[in-house]
Amino acid sequence: MLGPSERRKLYWLCQSIGWGLYAVVNTMLINTYMRLPWTTNFGLLSYGAAGILVTHTLRAHIHRTSLLSKPWRTIAIHALFMIPLGALTLTALIQLCWYIVAGTTMSTTEVSLKSIVAGIVFNMMFLMLIWLLIYFTVHLIWRSIAQREAQLQALQAQINPHFLFNSLNSLRGLILENPAAAQDAVTRLSQLMRYSLTQSRRPTVPLSEEFDAIRDYLAIEKMRFEERLEVEWQIEDNLNNIEVPPMCLQTLVENALKHGVGKVTIHASRTLGGLKLEVTNPGSLAPTKAPSTSTGLANVRERLHLLRGPQAKLTLSESAGQVLATIELPTT
């Protein structure tokens, strides 16, 4: 997301290029009908400066009235006044520029001044309409992106405390039973927290980093459940650099342990145009007394949708005493 200074620079760059091109094209078109001296052509090029002055004034009005945060009906009402007012002002400035450099009005023997002014006003109204549409559309997109990023950060903030709560529960059972294992668990938990905190500002991370975090998490859970927990990794080659939302696969593993402790299989493979992540474990989708991970799964679904659209999916299914959690993530 661009910061305020970058957006200001982009605004002035677009203003300069847009109105500069308008002035040059306008000058070339007029010269196809009449041969003008260089002083008059210089005046035509000043149309660009007039356009920048008028539209920048409109921008100041938009910011002064906080119009971008108003409902569309209010914006439309303001636009109905800004378009003709901006067109008339720009037409007056164009006539002034022409008079200063040419020493006369734009009328000729064939075309009256009234007709010329009417045509210019009509053209200027069209330009004002286009400029306002572009300006409001760009800011609407920026606002949408800002809201999307804020929502992603909020969803990640919800997941991190949830993960910490479950990890601390696992660690609590080790402190008295096996202090050495508890120390190792604290080390792994600190690595997990470091991963969680450092990645909280990133919407995606390489899959290899997610795997490392899951290994730490499962090592903690292995110390707790001992022989009851088995882990099998089925990872295809050349997947490590694929970007995924942080903590998404870890949430599936956590959900697997909630449904039943046993053999957990983590499978990652490429699909046509995407990535499939699967976590299989013994158990049932029926409600349990264990702490619920429904919030975490709902957040993963929302984050997948925000990052990759409706084609990114998280599904849960049950078959023959096995629970399968699947993430389908398009990568193209």
C-alpha cells in the first residue's frame, strides 16, 4: 500500500502526464485545421497548466469537505455542481490564454465565438466528468485495499493469541512431569512466537517456513502425548517457495489434534494451477469437549478468500473414522 508521500507524487505525476498529453494533442489537432504562429501554439500548450489548476482546485474541495468518506448520493450531488463549474472555469482560462498569446478572440469568419465557447464548454464538461470518475475510482480502490489489509491484520491478530493459548496448555502438562522436556518445549515455543510475531506483518510466507513452525508445534504436542501421537509427512518436491498465509496449515494440524490423537498425516502437492494442503487424522467431526478451533478455521477461510478469492477453499470431511482437512490455494 502506498504511503501519503508516494500517493502525492503519483498524483502530480498523473496530473502532469494527463494534462500535458491533452495540451499537446489539442495543439496538434488545431494545427491540422489552421496554421498558427509559435506564440499561439505556446498558448495552446498552456491549456495543460489551466487543466491542472482547475482540477487541483476540485481536489482541494473534495478533501476540504471529506467527500471521499461520504455516501455515493452525496458525491453525485457535489459532482453535478463541480463538473459545470470546473468546465466554465477552464473554458474562461483557455479563452484568456488564447487572448494573451494571440491578442484576439478565437472566433473566425466561418465560426462565431459563441459556437466555439459552447463547444469548448461541452468538451470541458466531458473532461471534468472523466477526471472525477478516475479520481474517485482510484481512491475507492485505495480505500478497498487499505480495508483489506486491515482486515488481514485483524484476522492474524485473532489467530496468534488462539495459538498461544493451546501451546501453553500443552506446556503446562510437561512442567512437573518432565522438566527437561519442558525446557525444550519452551525453546520451541519461543521459536514459534518469534515466527508468529515476525510474520504478522506479512500476508503470506514461504511454505518452508510454515513447515518449520508446524514441526516446532508438533514437537511440543509430541512431548505431551508421547507414543499416542504419530506424524507422517508426505511433501512433494519443489514446494518450499510457494507463498501461503502464515499459521494456516498449523491451524489445520491443531484442529486435527482436537478431533483425535493418533496418526496425523500432512500432505502437500501441486494441482493444476494451485497447491493442495491436506491434514488427515483419526477422529470425528462431532462436537468435542476440547477447546474449540472453530474461530481459527473460520479465520483461515476468510484469509484464504481475501488473498486468493473464492477459488481458495478450506474444507473438512469425515470418512471411515478419519477427518480430512483440505486447503486448495490457487497460485496462478
